[in-house]
Amino acid sequence: MQKKATCKVTVKKAGQTSGETPSAAPTAAPSQAPTAAPSQAPTEAPSQAPTEAPSQAPSPAPSDKPSETDLSYEGYELKWEDEFDSVSLNSADWNVETHEKGWVNNELQEYVNSNKNIYLENGNLVIKPVREKIGDDESGNPVYKYTSGRVNTQGKHDFTYGLFETRVKVPTGKGYLPAFWMMPTNENLYGQWPRCGEIDIMEVMGQETNKLYGTLHYGNPHSQKQETYTAKNGDFANEYHTYAVEWEPGKITWYVDGVKYHEANDWYSTTVGQGTAAYPAPFDQPFYMILNLAIGGSWVGYPDETTTYDDQAFVIDYVKAYQKDQSYYDELEKNS
């Protein structure tokens, strides 16, 4: 699941829907394509504001949480959330990224700013895969263009440490790879990927929707710490499930539906010619959140004749970010 990152991101203004740009090129490698700092900050169909960070009152565990879990919300304050209750994605909260096919991981899709691929519906953010026939090859076989969506909070909601959570349903079908993950706001602080670090909160392959991946990427050469979780009942496509990462100085913990399944507490950030940065680098700087749906790639594989499109989507109920008092993190940093 080694990833290859590039750091050039093109962002279009919310509401500026550029039709889908042709795409048809396989994808390769790792879990998800790391991203880079978008210079501008827009998104898809702008307009109303979903939900902004309530600065007030500490927010304990939401009421729909299981009564007995490993994840505790004690001491956390809800800093920002989006429940997607508006009519369009809020440009004050989200950037829409645009990338050519094959930008990373030899993925088939082109990331576009189109309301065919990114829209709000029934209180959810929907990221939809679209396949369109654009002609035939010399042998008479159909040639397709694949498009999808990728949004992030870079420059709008960036956090150093905290609890980051989403509730989603994933698509089913060979070659789909939906993800909720985090990248550093300044990828040059410790050097480009993988030295800058990457936190993959959730990834589920469309051909194996009962298996969840949580991964930490770092180091030079690339290193990772990964764990998987297999659903006890059902899978991650037919029902909503909640995915979270609790990120503290020197420790990152992964949860699904409140159940802990992965923890990382040792990593490093090495830059050629500059040695190794002090621990807990690179995970001691602001990161932002990303939601995207890749189609094909060297890690997940590619769609086949069984893969469908019109009936599939990555459906996001909400995204939430919590933090504890800064003094809590300061104390942990002293001891890490």
C-alpha cells in the first residue's frame, strides 16, 4: 500500500462546475492518493453553509454512539462539524480538488468539479463515480471516461491533534476505493510525501466491503503502520458506520463504531541530507481532512464487468472535529 504523492492541487471555486474532464487511465499503488495544498480554496456548488464549528460548549459523545465503546469523548469540545443539511457544499468549509486521470496511483478517474459527481442530497454529501462512453477503439471496443470527486478542508479547517470522525456508507464494486484521511497543511515543513506524513482514517475496497484499513504513512524511505478490521455483522456498504482517529502527541488511535482496532506510537520523519526531525514529527503540525472516491489503482485493482456505476456512491452523513484544551496537548508534547 505504498503511496506516491504529488503536491500539485488545482481547486475550482465553489459553484463553478466544470464539466467532467476526460479521464481513462488506470491507477496504481497505495491506499489513497495523497494530496497537496490547494492554493485557492473553493469547492463544488457553493452556497449555503453546512454547519460551522460550534465554538461553544464542550461536546460529549453524540447520542447515536454505542453505550459501551473504547472511544471516550470526555474532555473533548466540538470545534467544527458539517452535517450537510444545506442545498450545496459550502465553499467556506470545503475545497473541491481537480486532477487529471492517473495523477497518483495510476487511478482511472479524473477528479472534477461537477454536480454530477459532488452534491448534497437528503442531508448527505454524495461523491458519485461516473462512467461515460466517449467512443470506440480501433478494434471497436468501447472507450470510457471516468470521473469522481475529491474535497478537502485545507486552509479552512486545519488542526494539530484532536478527534476526527465521519459516518459514511461506501460503494460496492471492484476497483472502488473511498477514503477519509488527513494530510499536512504545509507539506514542505518536513519534506514532501512520505516525509510529511499522512493519516488514513478509513479506506474500504469496493470488492471487499467487510474489511476496513487504517494506515499511517511516514519516513524516507516510505514506511507505514497499518491495521485492518473485519466487520462482525454485515459490511461497510449496506449500513452507515462511524470511523474516527484520535490523534495525540506521540500516539494515534483508530476506531470503527467506537471500537479501537489500531494504534501507532512510534514513527519518524527523515529528510535526506538533513537527518531526522525530533519525535513526534511529522505528526506535530496542522493537518486537514479529505474525502474522495478513487476508481481503480495499483493497490485496489481495476473495475471489471461486474462493477456498476449508476447505483453506487460514497455517501457521507457528517464530518466532525473535536479537540481538548491546548494545555492537555502541550503537556503530552513535553513528555513525548
